Amino acid sequence: MHLLNADLHSHSNVSDGTLSPEDLARRAADQGVELWALTDHDEISGQRRAREAALDLGMAYLTGTEISVSFAGQTVHIVGLGFDDEDAALNAGLAATRGGRTQRAREMAAGLAKVGITGAFEGALKYVGNPELISRTHFARFLVESGVCPDTHSVFRRYLTEGHPGYVPHVWARLGDAVRWITQAGGMAVIAHPGRYKFTPTEEYALFTEFIAHGGQGVEVMTGSHSAAEHIRYADTALEFGLLASRGSDFHSPGESRTELGSLPDLPGRLKPVWEALAARVHGAVA
Ligand code: AMP
Ligand code: MN
Ligand code: MN
Ligand code: MN
């Protein structure tokens, strides 16, 4: 049986990626992706461009986004797939979620200024494609450019994570709201990269059970954020909770991303892929 090369998690310069939706579509097609979703953070204004570019390249397309959620004191990401991108409540919810980013960025810059790194707000803004979507990634690019750190990963480790000078706690969307915005717009909610969170087993169990209670149906098993051991671990978790499984590189940028578009291992055969349940929501034909 032909296993579909689906990549259902990636970012363009509409959020914190560096490629335009069109260039990202071309790269995905060149890498052999057959079903693609652009999942910009808290923002769906790139969806039409991504869909049109995908269809022009003969790639099937699912609408996508990645919503920032606060849960048990941490930030959790919920991917939405296959929704109607003109849904009013979804658009309003995403706009509200994006709303605090500029103020947060000013506070991040103030924290960095205290340790002698000046001009970080203006510096980060130079990397921003969409002013509403200023993110930690844009600060990281600026700190690499100014020679403070050799790469973006060390910027996060030294400056942008909890306990470090550029970190500002932020309250994002509520889990139930994010899941409902997606599902009521006809889409499917998926827990992004569960291996990245630093939850206790009890908190992780609460995340999965509450997510399902709110109507969530999927979990990323194959993601660029998971180790080989986590691929197996979250395959087991998907089965245990009866969740559909997703696959996505989380590609952001050619120089920065460790996982190329469309390059992850296939989903284990014992799992049910999210895209089978979303077949009616796919734009274009799957080869
Ligand atoms: P924000 O939504 O502004 O908090 O930024 C979160 C983004 O930062 C994520 O989507 C990743 O793209 C990026 N990020 C988070 N942690 C790291 C890390 N350790 N190294 C590199 N990028 C990271
Ligand atoms: Mn990102
Ligand atoms: Mn994420
Ligand atoms: Mn992502």
C-alpha cells in the first residue's frame, strides 16, 4: 500500500517561518509532500495563498493553524486542521489570542535591555512578516544577527525561556475555547508535539482527558520535535486514548529547522491517520 506523504505542521512568514506561503508550498512539493497544511501560529491569513499554491503544484491541501493555549501553567500548542477559514468565531478567537503579542514583546525587550541588550524590539520587528505575530523566534533571529548567540536554540536556552531575562509569562487561549473554535468551524483539533511539554504524568493525563472532553480528536505522533523514543511513546498514547495520529515536520526555515518538510518516518501502521477522517475536508486530489 502507498503510504501518503502528509506534512500537516509548518510555518510561513505569516507567523515565525522565513519563507512565503508560496515558497513553502514549492519546497514541500519538491520534497515529495502529497498532502500539506500550513499551520501558522494563531493566524490563518496565509491560508488562501497556501491552498492556491498547493493546488497549482498538484499537492492536496488541508487548512491549518497552531493555537497557543495556556494549560496547567505551561504553553500548549493545539493544531487545527480542515476548518472553514472564513468561520467568524474562529477568526475572532485567533485575533484575541494574537492580541497581547506586541505588549509582551515590549516587555521582553525591556527584560533584555536590563542585561545590556538594547533595541531588541525594533531588531525583532525587522524579521516580522506580520506585525500582529511578533514572536520569540523573531527575537532569537535578532540576537543571532547581533552576535549575542551563535544560533537560535542557544538564544532560547539563555534568554527566552522561563528564568531568563527575555522571558515574559503570557496567558494564551483556554484549551476548551481553542478546541471549540476549530471543531465548530468544521475542523479537527490535534495536540501538537506532546513530547515538548514538561508536564508531570498527572498533568499530561489531564491534558489528554480534558482535550478529548472538549472534542479534540488527534495527536501528533510523528513530529520534528520528537525523538525516536517519543515516536513510540506517543503512538502508544494515541492508542490508549483512542486518538487519531498526525504527522508534521514543524518546519520554520531552511537554515534553522532540523527536520525537512515531508521527511519524517511514516506513521506506524497500527495508528489511524487524521487525514483519513478529514478526507471530506481535503482540497484537491490525493494521489
Ligand atoms: P512564541 O509563540 O512567541 O512563544 O514563540 C514560540 C516559538 O518559538 C515556537 O513556535 C518555536 O518556533 C520557537 N521555539 C520555542 N522553543 C524553541 C527552542 N528551544 N529553540 C528554537 N526555537 C524555539
Ligand atoms: Mn514557531
Ligand atoms: Mn508548536
Ligand atoms: Mn509549530
